[in-house]
Amino acid sequence: MVSTKAPLGYLVKRVQSSLRRVMDMELGKVGLSMAQYAALHALAEEPGLTNAALADRCFVTPQTMIRIVNAFETAGWVERSEDPANRRRLLAALTPEGRALARRGEAIAARVDSGMVEGLSETDRRRLRSALSICLDSLGKMSR
């Protein structure tokens, strides 16, 4: 067990690293990486995103996202269309097969999330969400 006296940033990074490892392992069972799942999730939430917007939401480079979306299109999970406001931009949207895969990924992510916090009461879970949201807001203010 990690010391409870460890710096908070260190603990957050250790949690993130462990979460990523477990998510990659579990999502790998359906042929997805964490980055691919993140892209499917983003498109399920907001159809019609550009590659650049997807890359930003999924914490990957635009070049990596181009490879992901190209692979999705080849697999039949995504369709791209021209942006009516700018014909040089392509907008991505999930196909029915892509939406089904996104739902499978969501179920896996929900199981991993539940497992991660199984030792916490519902009150502690709400407090953790609130505390992490406050941390994000504070860091956002520091980076401006």
C-alpha cells in the first residue's frame, strides 16, 4: 500500500496509471485500447466532431487520432462527412456498429469504475467526485 503521507499529485498519478492499465486490459478483451474507447465515447456523446476536437478530448495528438479514426472507418464503426461550414474539414459520427461497440466499452468502463471505488461509501464517492472537480478547477485557474 502507498503511504497516506505521499504527495497528493503522486497519489493521483498512481491512480491514473493503475486505472489506465486496468482499462487497457479490460477493453482489450473487446479489441479496444483506452484511446480508442475514449474516441468512441466522445463520438457517442457528441457526434460530428473533427479529428482535432476528438484528439483534444481524448488526450492524444492529432496524428494519433487520424490513425484511430481511419481504423474506425475501415472497421465500419465511423462514417465521415464534409463539414457544411468548411468543406476541408471532415466530421466523424458513429455507425450503428460503432454505437454498439461504444456501449460495450461503456459497460466495461462502468465495471472498472465500480471496482475502483468499491471500498468507498456512496457519500465518500460523492465527496471524491467533488474534491477531484475542485482540483481540476483549481489547476485550470493556475494554468491561465
